[in-house]
Amino acid sequence: MAAVSAVALPPRLAPPPFDPGSVWLVGAGPGDPGLLTLHALHALTVADVVLHDALVAPEILALANGRLIDVGKRAGKHRSPQLRINQRLITLARQNLRVLRLKGGDPLVFGRGGEEALALAAAGIRFRIVPGVSAGIGAAATAGIPLTHRTLAQSVVFIPGLGAGGTPPDDAALAALARGADVLVVYMARAQAGRLAERLIAAGRSPEQPVAFATDTTTPRQQVRTATLATAGETAAAIPADAPTLLVIGPVVALRDLLGAWQLIEPMRLTPPARVAGLGT
Amino acid sequence: MAAVSAVALPPRLAPPPFDPGSVWLVGAGPGDPGLLTLHALHALTVADVVLHDALVAPEILALANGRLIDVGKRAGKHRSPQLRINQRLITLARQNLRVLRLKGGDPLVFGRGGEEALALAAAGIRFRIVPGVSAGIGAAATAGIPLTHRTLAQSVVFIPGLGAGGTPPDDAALAALARGADVLVVYMARAQAGRLAERLIAAGRSPEQPVAFATDTTTPRQQVRTATLATAGETAAAIPADAPTLLVIGPVVALRDLLGAWQLIEPMRLTPPARVAGLGT
């Protein structure tokens, strides 16, 4: 673990106090440590204990000074039940610790942070919600896909796939979104991508509409696979089952070809490098 | 202006190079300097010139070391035409400067950053897109509104109001979104809120559905006004015309009453405080 003094905020910035006995629900962003917010970095530096999801990148966990507790597993594997996580946050806060609940992306966009905040409020524990760069927004930016564009896309909808902390929309809702939303962003999209694409085509979306799958977004391990709605299922089948996968659907995906060659995407690095394999215990 | 040495990244973090002659399109987040990303802070520190929108909070501009150029005005007032901004980015980059294009929220969610990136690519100028905490996501978090909730809301759609860098959805698209999206987030929502609410009610949304208007989100000046779809127009009329206004529509707005009393929202401060009035020139 880094020494406390090695990671500190610039001297001009005065963060709000992280009081013992309180909980910060913090979004860690999509993966690149450079997409951490200053609040998140501060919380990592001063928290006594960090309860994190499996989706938080090891480069980010390496910045923590407190005890790390992994309460999540990747898609398809076992997770700690939500009620047990809620109870654990309460118990640790009542031990007068500074408790950091760290989630990939933003804590309230399919992060189930709302449920945790409600549990803390019901228990009379003070908490702070620190928004983060949502994985879908970070993935699109790094893949060279503008989620909105003045002439191509006015509206963008975020929906969950399986295991994203929500239930995928039913047929009626999805058909309405297929007609109303210019761009769809699907979180944890791998397992159901083929079926989802079929339903969108059935609702009137063009089979030729471009789509992009982004895995391990904004990290050096990022991969982007493009396809069409018609070939989305086939493309998804080639993605490893444990890779957190964002899917962007819409005409804006085609802009990627115009931007890619000129876009810089190198993430922020740690010096010395994080010992990735040793983390998470 | 702050001296260069006063704002620096922690020594363990090695940011990617910001080369002279390149442009970084950076989201500044919703307002709280604590919601800047580490990439954004780095860019503010090393950029030679910063072209910013009027929506970027003065506390954030105070962290810049380079020359500030204001290329935006608040809703309803004059803006620099987009083509002129694109050309200016290209001209400054060709002068071998480090050019920071700083936008409120995220650069690709109603920020027109996509158009700027396309112009830079067409001119053969290297650029980086740094996503940020989108204003809608930050506003909801700070207002105590989980945008998604496992039982209340599975999908959230982002749409522009007037002056948000996009065209509001037409009647057919909005009617589909009214049926398909559990939560709607409207950017720059003040001027059209009443008419929008009427159209959503006409499409079948309950007039009693709760809504929240958030202005100057995540700053010490933040105000949240709650209403229902039926009273949204009346509530919007009381909001100052130049206040950037986010509108959240959906059942999750009601959760705010359960969270508010226990939620901490104090933003990060600067020491010494930014001389707010002297900025932007």
C-alpha cells in the first residue's frame, strides 16, 4: 500500500471533512485513475476501510491507504447480497471508522448506491454521495463516440443488462425506447446483446444501425468491437464472459471512424506501477 | 492566477503528456471543484490557453494557469458560433500551444464536443477527450435523487432543453420516451419545462409524478425546487432566466425526502478563496 503522504491533494484545495462514523458512497469512474474525481482521491487517501466492487480497476485500488474489502464479483459469479453490504456499511460506521464505499462508474447509475444511501439514512448515519464518470459516458468518449451530436443524436438512454444492478426493460418499454431514444447505452450488455438487438430490430430499428462493444473501458486493456444490430449477438459471443461490457447503439457510433486516428487515449499511470495481482484482499 | 506550483498532481500519478499543438476537450463536471477529474486538474495546470464555456464554475477557472478565453454566454444570451470556436481551437493548436477546451459537465453529452473533435480530426490535430461528471448525474446525486433504483427506475434518458447544444425531441419521440423511460433528465430545462411537462402528461405520464429542478448544481449556490409534472411550469417560472437548470422527472425524485437529512453535500473549497468576480476575462 502507498504511504499516506504519497497521495495527497494539491495544497490549494480544501476538501470537506471525512468524519469518522460517516460513509462516502463514491463513484470511481470507468477505470483510468485519471478519471477519478478529486473527492474520490481524497476519500481513498483518508478512508479507514474501502468496500469496493470487483469492477473498480486495480490501478485505483492501489491508491487506497485503508483496508480493502472486496464485496463484489464479476458478472455471472457470486456477489455479496445487497442487504449484507448495507449492514456491513452500518456496522463499520458504528465502529467510528471512515467508511468508503467505492463503485465503478457512478454510484447512482445502476450502482445500487441509492439502496445503500436509503439504508444509511434509515440507520441515522451521515453519508456523502460523490458522483463519478459513469462507465457508459467514459467508454463512449474513449472509443471516439460522441453520445450526442447536434444533427445525429439528441437523446441518449441508459439501460441495464443482466447483473448491472437493475432489470432489463420489458418488451413494451424497450419498443418505446427503440422509437424515442436516438442512442442507447447498455450496461453489462454481453450476455443479452443478441436478444436485445433482435427486440430493437423488431421495434423498427434498422438492422444496419452501427453498435460498439467496449470492454475494460479507459484502461490499457480496453477493447472496442464494432458491429451492426444484425451482427451484435455474434460479436458479443466472442467477448470473454467475465469482461464488463458496455454497448452503445446508434448512428453516432459511425463517427468513431472519423475520430480514431487523431484521438489520444493513454490513461494516467502510477509510479511505481501498482502491483495489480496483489490487490483486492 | 494561481502559481503553477500551487496546483499539482500527487507525485505517484503520472499523467499522459499534454503536448504543445494538441487540444484536450475536457469535461469540468457540474461545478464543485471536487468533481474535477485528475486529468482535468492536470490539464488546467499545464494548458497554455483555456477556452471555456460560461457554465464552468469560477472556482474551477481559478485553478487555471494559462490564459482564459470565455467562448460562451449563459442561456438566452449571445454565444460564439460553433464554427468560430472550432476554428479558434485549430488556430491556437497550430501556434503550438497546449489548448484546453473546458466544458461544463461532460464534453460529449450536449456539450457539442463531438463537433469540435470532428473539426480537429479533419484539420489533422491530435486531441484527447476527457469525460467528466455529467451535470445531470451530479445534480441528481447532490439533490439526493438516485437516477436508477432496482425497484423504481431501470432506465434513464438524457434530453436537451433549449440552448443545451441540441434540439429538444419532437412530439413523437417525446411520447415514446414518456412511455419507455422511467426517469427523464432534461438539460437547460427552465424555458420549456411547462410545455414539456404538458406533453409528457398528454403521452400518459401521471400529472402527480414528482419532478425536481436543480440550479447551479453541486456549488454552494445550488438550489433544488421540487414540484409535480402538473406544477412544473409554474415552478420553472420562478427560476432566474440565467440559471443553468437541470430537471429530473420520475418516481425516484420522491426518495430525496428520505435521504436529505443525512446527506452531506459541502463542496471542495479553494484556499485562498477564488476571486470569483475577477474571472472570465
